Amino acid sequence: MLHTFHIPVLGLGYSIDTPLKVARYGISSVLSIVDDELVERMRAYHSQNRSVDFEAIAKGETDSRSRRITAYLNFLSDCINQDFKALKQQDFKQGNDICRYFELLPDNSKLKHGYELMMEYPEGETKQSFQSVLKNAMRMGSIDVNIMAKVDKMNYVNGEYTGDGNTDALAALRGFAESKLNASVVLSAGMNPKLYSYMEHFADFFPGENASLKKRIILKVSDFRSALIQAKFLAKKGLWVSEFRIESGLNCGGHAFATEGYLLGPILEEFKTKKIDMYRELFEIYQLALMQKGISVEKEFKQKITVQGGIGTAAEHKFLLQHYHLDATGWGSPFLLVPEVTNVDADTLLQLTGATAQDFYLSNASPLGIRFNNFKNSTIEQQRTERIEKGRPGSPCTKKYLCNNTEFTEEAICTASREYQHLKIKSLKTSGLTAEEYEKQFNEVTGKVCLCEGLCSSTYLKYNILKPKENKAVAICPGPNLAYFSDVYSFDEMVGHIYGKINLLEQVERPHVFIKELNLYIDYLQEDIKQQLQHFSDKKIKQLNGFKQQLAEGINYYKKLFSEMADHASDEFKQLYEQLASSKNKLDTLIIG
């Protein structure tokens, strides 16, 4: 792996074509394949831009969802391969993309050292031979895809269920599996046994020529135990997990899957100490499962461990890689401020650059009922409140990807929809609630927003392909870490910042990634205690005390870690210790029950 970072998935539209912009430079990124309408429109847009023939796949056609995804991924593969080939044919002349490819590499890269030596050579045969060696060593970044495993709506045609193979997640997986990509699917948001089992249907997930895997599996996880459970389930089916992508439960963008107080540092420590035993156990199960399928594998497969969520400085990036023996880190939200890489419309981009820490918050806006990192100044928030004021809360439900509620209807509908919110509010009015309780539940119901449209509209606005009467309200879900970045950056600047060539946060006061996550967890616990309104059940008291105890153990872990990693006399160490002491005091004051 040439680079030591990747760009994770960013909403639906924000990274939908990021591989097209960064893969030729050797940088891996992830796009969402939840929305086949967005996928189809991006294929149409980029086909026109590149003068490539485009044949539309209509929504009503058989297996259109899967086929649209396959078509777009094949299109990306073709374009990126062409771009990479063209880049490799360039002369090594300052300003050319081939030079940019090498200059973006980290300073400790052997390939970069080779490039710098070559550039100093006088013209001649030796230099040309050197250039051929360098070109042969160049690799593209991976075009990876993300599937939220449990976002798996059942689909109907004329009231008839179309079958398990056509649920949203399975159709999306089929679209990826049948594409020509040599890449990974990132499975996030929990375990879906039906989806995991479905992977067995596709040969690309099993060892092929030279015992290599054309399609690989990445599990996005928030703790060791769930990682092992999911990986064992897959290994028993002859499916190998090529990477565990550990993400902070709260210090991340998008949906937030809070752990029961388990902090990132202790989680990484557990992976570090147990990963060899885990690998041996999984590989043994995997080999046995393959043998039963008539596949023999002797060579060991790679299994990477990476981390993402709230990393903001080159020092944090380097420390995480070295201390926990990781393969890479993920940098997501900061790339929202890099127009060369992601799709943020001009107005939202301006709002983000001027935002403060208070503008980023953990909300109940997601129809999935999972906490969601939100941005106060987004236009979808403005639209939501305007609709409530007009007595018309909720959104028209056009795409129906997040329909999961059957409280009032036989067929599932979305809790952000106007239909659901009208029915729910009508029900609340006849429930005999106190005025205070009614207001609380009303706010809970009307707090949901349409993410299907909101997370795509910024892309349509940026590319000027918004259809007439299409909702232009933008939903955006950066992690809290974005508060510390306050400018629009170039691709080269952000990569330079990650590798410590420049410092984009030089004058910025920012807590260490571990401290920030700890404080987010303490705030989360404090809010959970408040929500009980003094009506604590024994079960809830036990759960909250367990959560608090885990945070206390995490603080003790960090005390020990910080004392080992820094010079006791350094200002940085004193600052970390003071921040930790402050967090501990806040935790100690929380009273449960």
C-alpha cells in the first residue's frame, strides 16, 4: 500500500465519484451504492462530460437497481484505468500529473525517495531505466463501495413481494459483485446474516488465480467482540475479511453507533494484543470452509486493521499507525472542504468554513432511529422548521430507501415522510399526554429529515443537474472534527497536512482525538441520564453504571498511555493530562439514579 490513509464514504453523494478524482494518484476511497437513482444520474453526467456513449437503465426494467450499480462501477473502472494509463505515459516534467502522483506520497515512502533520486539524474539511459522502474511500481487507489448492511428494504411490484434477492442491500451487493472491479465492499451498520450469506453466490469473493481475491470484504466495526463474531460467521462460509475498519462510535460523520462506553484507545489496544490469535482462529475456520467447497488454499491471506473517526493532525495519524501497528487511517470529514475531491455545493461549503464546534451536533434526524451527526446551518434543517411552522411537517417520500415503519400501515413507510408524521401526530393528540410530554414527542417525530434526497442534493447542485421541482435542501453529516478546519483546501494541501508536510491547524486549539471522543461520550452519557426524567428502571441504572465504569477505565488507560508516550516535562503532555483530569472531574459529577 503506497498511501497510509484512505477516504471513507461520505454520505450518499459527497463521495459518489471521489474515486474518479483520486484513484489515479494511488489513493483509495469509498462511495455509497445505496441510491441507484443517484448512481444512474452520475453515470449519465460523467458519460456526457467524457463523450462516452450512455444507455439509460430505466427504473422499471428488470433488476434495474443491480444493473445500474454494475454499469456505474464498470464505467468508473474504465475511466480510472484510462486516466491512470494516460498519467503513466506522461513525461516526468514538473507540473505533470505523474510528478504529482509521486509528490503526494508520504516522505518516508521508498517510491518517493526513488522518484526524488531519479529527478536529480542527468538525462540518459540510466534515467530512462529508472523511470521505467518507477512507472512499473505505480498502483491505482481502490474503488471501494459501501453498503449499510441493515438498510435492506423489501421491494414490491403491484403489491407483490419481488423476493429476497431483490431487497435493497442484496441487489446492491449483486451490482458490486457482478462488476469488473477488483475492489472491496465495506459492510457497515451492523450484521445482516441474509446479506452475508448471499455473498456465497459470487465466485469473485473466493480465491481465484494465484489464490487472490478479486472482491474483498471490509467490516466497519466499533469493537473487537462484534468484529470477531461477524468475521467468524463469514469465515464459516469461506468468506475472508480482508480488513477491519475500526470507527469511533461518536467522533465520526454520518450515523453514530455509540458503544457501551468503550473508547477508541482501549479498543485499538485490544485489536493490537489479540489480532494474531484472531487471525489464526479465523484462517483455520476459513481454510476448513474452503476445503468443504473443494478449494485448497495454503498461502496466508492479508488482514489489515485500520482506524477512522476524528483524526485531525499528522502527529495523530503517525502515532496511531505506529503505536497500534495499523495499516492505515481514514480521513473523511476534512475532505468535505476539498472541492477537488468531494461534492459540496458552494453555499454549504461557505457555511462549513465559518462553522464553530456548536454547529455540529448529534441529532435524532435519521429515519433509521440511529443517532446522526448533523450540521445546524444546513438548508434541510431550515426547511424542516419551515414545514412545521406551516403545519405541514415531514417530507414527500419519493425514493423510499429508508422505509422501515409499519406502525400505521401494512407496507413500511419512512418516519421522515409527511404521511407518517401526519398519522403519528394525530395519534399523539388522542393519547392523553401532558402538554410537556406531547411537546417532547412532537419534537421527536418532526425531528426526522429526508436523507434520501438531502444527502444527494448537494451533488446535483454542484454539477447543476437538479431537476425542476426537485428538492434542493441539503443535508450534510460531518463529524465534530470538521469544526477545527475553517477554509477551502486543495487536494495537495490536505494530503500534505495528513503527512505533516504542512499544518493546516497551526493556530487552532483542538483537543487530542482521544480526548475529544472521551468528552463526546461523557456528554452522551449525561444526555442519556437527563432523558430518564428520574424514572430509572433497575435495568437502565445497571446499563448507565456500566457505561460510566467503562469510561472511567478508559480514562485510566489514557493516563497510562500518555505517561508512556510523552516526555513528562513537555507542554503537550501537561496539556493532555490537564484535559484528561478535566474530563474525569466531569464524569465523576454525573449522578445515576
